Amino acid sequence: MKKHKLKKLFLEELAKTPIISAVCKRFDISRQTVYRWKEEDKGFLEEFERALIDGTENISDLAESKILSKINEGDFKAATYWLDNHKMAYRDWE
């Protein structure tokens, strides 16, 4: 596979799965290769940083939706977690 195509696929996957070593493993490349790409190609570096942010936001959205699902199911622990982390009034009530 050509390097340009591999970089593109890597960045697309990183935006879904923001774990560098997991994405490297999927494409059978080393982390050192990715670090070299970042050093040699400023465009790749910018896209890498954006993909990592996007991936992290996507996973956070997914995690938050799971918590909200548990709250809707009546899970008291999930509700407490949500309130402890989203409402100042509940943070120091213990």
C-alpha cells in the first residue's frame, strides 16, 4: 500500500479509535513510523492532532450515551456519577 493511502487510512481510523498503538497494530506499522510521519510531514501532524481530538470526542460521546442509557434504565450508580460530575451542588454532599 502506498504511504499516502496508508497515512489517510491511519488518520481515518484514529478519528474512530483514538489509541495510537491499536491503530498501528491494525495497519501493521510501528509507532516510530507514525512519529516519523509527524516529524517529516507537518500536514500529517496537523491532521493527526485533529483526528486524535475527534476520536477522543467520539469515544467520550459514546461513553456519555452509555451512562445516559443506564440512567434511563434506573441505574442509581450511573445517576449519582452523572450528578457528581455535572452538577456542582452534588459534588460535596457526602
